[in-house]
Amino acid sequence: MNLWYKFLKRRQQTLRVNSLKGFVSLVLVGTVLSVFLAACSGIKSSNSPLQKGNIELTLVSYAVTKTAHAAIIPKFVKKWQQEHNQTVVFKQSYGGSGSQTRAVVDGLEADIVHLALALDTQKIEKAGLIQSGWEKKFPNHSIVTKSVAALVTREGNPKAIKNWADLARDDVKLITADPKTSGVARWNFLALWNSVIKTGGDEAKATEFVTKVYKNVPVLTKDAREATDAFFKQGQGDALINYENEIVLAKDKGEKTNYILPDVNISIDNPVTIVDKNVDKHGNREVAEAFVKYLFTAEAQEEFAKVGFRPVNETVAKTKEFVDKYPVIKTLTKVEELGGWDTVQKKFFAQGAIFDKIQAKK
């Protein structure tokens, strides 16, 4: 950072602000500084400053994984230290998946991205930062965590909400996140849409239903964590759609939770991968790949499962603790059944697509 300030100071001293050329140059310098500071502001370090022999990794993830990574990272650091006599220093950034994706594309030098949906990872790939075929580099097609959509009600369920259809009632206010900034919000939208398609409705019926539901949303939050806080801490809404893992975590923290896992649901699959251009630049590919692979181990998957994620490791998934914790969903749809993320994005979430048309009707 000091180097940047010295550079800017020297640069500004040479500019003539009384001329149009000087003024434009000052604006450009200020813009460069703003972008650089914005990229730095969302990152927190989990260890001491980098020392000789240490190696640094930057993990960029979506908001609701923070608790799990807080438990997993120290275990990996200890393991790597024992096996390689080298300390790994992690920098971490958490936020809405869409916002995190834009930050990486715009210059936040993530070595590893763990995002809410493959669409966001694909955007980073299209920006030339991730090599094609990333889905095949790691186990389980690089899907490291998964969940389903949960429908949360107030204690005692005073509005007698039982399924997705009840969210379209005039007397129900719903809390959910914004699909423009949040990965979970896209999954929520698809869960609502899918609930109509899988029960015999056509696309016209699905559009009508989802339009009614979003008219009942007083405010769209930035991400899943903000949606949870709005419902539980601020008392907004009669119902909340969120990741099952968010609700399980809230319950484990002592929140009184009443939630339903609808029988017709969406499989929320969250990928992880390395950002090839950045790891090659930083010279830390070996440790970055090792960390991603570690996330699929039973040790790491147990930590994900403890805080609400359905384990992708079969051994962990079959343990009694987690079999009891995560009931089987009768009709579980994968995004591939809806055409895959390219189709879904263009159809529902692109500029002027179905979601924008629905919002225009509110």
C-alpha cells in the first residue's frame, strides 16, 4: 500500500490541475486508487503478516461459508505445517456470491473461489482467470458443499404456511435475497419456479405464481446472511426462504426456528476451484490445489456438515448424526434439468429477463 501512496504523491505533484489535461489525469489516478482500495477492503487475514518461509492464499467465498471455513482453515494450516514445514497464511473475503464474483473479475486476486453457484465460477472463467474444464479438476465435479431450500416461519407458524403455494397468499410477507447480488436468491427463485413445473404446471403458471410471491417481498436483501438477520433479528416478514444450512446454523446457535423442507425442492450445489491466472502469478498453485482437495476430505466435510451443509463425502453423509440431521427430499431437481446455468441465467436473471419483468410489475 505504501508504494501506491508514494507513486500517487509523486504523480500528483507533476500534474497541472489548472489545465484540462491535468484535471483528467487526477481523475484517472483517483480512480486507480479507489479500485485498489476497494479490492483490499473485503479481505481479512487469518494469521500474522507474511514471514520468510510462509506462503499466502487468498480465499474468496460467499457469505454463509464463513463459519465452516473458520473451523477448516486452522486444521489445514496445521496439516500443511506438519507435512511441509511451511506456514500458510490465509486472507479471506466473504459476501454475496454475485458481488464476490464481480470483485474477482475486477481485480481482487483470489487464489481460490468457493461460490454459491457454478454460474459465478463460469463468469470468472469467461474473464480468462480460470482454465476451462475446472469442473473436472477436483472430486464430485468440484461441488464441495450442497444444500436445499428451506421455508422458515414464525414460531408456532401463525400464518399456517405449509408449502411453496402459501407464499403467494395476500396475507403473507416473504423475506428473500436479491438474485442480482446473491447466489442463494437465484436458487430461491428456481425453487419457487420448479415447485410449479414439477407439480404439473406450465411456464405461464410458473410465471404467474412467482410474480405473486415477489409482490409479497417488502425488501430484497443483498445476500443470504442479511436475509436471515432481517427475519430473525429485525423481525421482518412472515416467512423466509433460505439455504437449509443457514437455518440449521441459526438453530444450533439457539435461535427458535420453525422450518419446512418442501418435498419438491432444488439441489443447491456450490462449487470450489482455483483461479489459475492468480495462483500462477503468486506461485502458490501446489498449496492452493492441496487446500481445495482437503475440502473434500472427511475431516473438512464434517465441519461443513456441522454448520448445516449436506456433506458430499459419502462416508460422512452416511453417519447417523448427519442422516438424522438431513432428511431425504422426495423430489430434488438439479439445475441441469432446467437447462444448465447458461440457459437459466439468460431466461431468468439477465437484463430484461423474467425476473426483471416480474420486478417491473411490483
